[in-house]
Amino acid sequence: MAQISVTISGKNYRIACEDGQELYLEELSKKLDETITHLRNTFGAIGEQRLVVMAALMAMDETTEMSVKLADANAGLMQLYQSYAYMQPLTRSNTYLESLSSR
């Protein structure tokens, strides 16, 4: 198991992660730090804990929104697949009827 050091909101944290996940976790930490910095610049000195909670809520909102979009996309794909599966026997029947009529 690997360990990395990240800085979030001016504080250093040592975090364990799976081998090979170091860069990904560093990128996530950087994004979190940027979000907290943006919130601090927007709302001022409202307290570190409040800024972290706001950043967490924003991340959860983004995750939930992406989950809903993914579920909608999957439902759309399933509907297309079902339409295609429904049309396949009809297409085969039409081809068969056309071959009979050309005889």
C-alpha cells in the first residue's frame, strides 16, 4: 500500500492508497483544495469547517447529478436496444417475404 502527502487548505495530510492510485488521489486533493480556495474567495472567512462542508456538499451534488445522467443514459440505451430487438424479427420476416415474392 502506497502513501502520499497532500496539502489541502494549507494543511498537510499523509494518506494511504492502493499502489498505482497515487497520482489520481493527488489530483483529487488538488481539486478539493481549489474548490475550498474558490469558496473562501467567494464567501470570505466563514470558518474552515464550514468551507470543507460546503466543498463536500458540492462534490456530492456533482456526483449525484452525474449518477442521474448516467441512469438516464442507460435507460435510453436499453430502450434503443429493446426497439432494435423488437425490429429484428420484423426485418427478417420482410426479407423472407421479399424472397418469396421474387420467385
